[in-house]
Amino acid sequence: MYGRFQEHLAVELREIRDRGLYKKERILTTPQGVEIPAEVMSDSSGFIMADPANAGIFGAGCATNALDVNRAVQSATAAALRAIQVVNKVARAEA
């Protein structure tokens, strides 16, 4: 039943590899931590705070609050825009 479809997928995968578009996922071999560096300001729940003392580290999405997907994306976009503003401000100051 799945033979022809499985064959189709194998051909597609081979073509993707041949075009250099295939990406192997790396295997995590060590435990992954959730610790926030001590110099980053976080609230009592462990969420990253928007604080100038965070030295250019911008919390985004679920790192800043318990958020649904839409609000997490909005938060991440806002953090990226803040980071861009900081980079531009520093670049203007150095020019």
C-alpha cells in the first residue's frame, strides 16, 4: 500500500540531497540546561525581565512570560526590533 509512496519519498529525498539542500540534525549528546546566567535579571518565576541591566540580552517569547503562540511570536518580534535599535544606536555612536 505504501510501497509506491515510500519510493516517491526516497526519490524526493535523494534529489534534495543531490541539490545540497539536505540538513542533518545534530544529535544532542549532553544534558541541556535551562539556567539563566546570573547577570541576567529574572523575576521570581524565572522569566527574563526587560531590564537595562541585562547588557544586551533581550528576553523573547516564552522566556519573558507564559504566553500563547501568537503572543510569543509578537514578543519575539518586539525583542528582535529592540536588538536592532540597540545595534543601530551603537553603530551611530561609533561612527
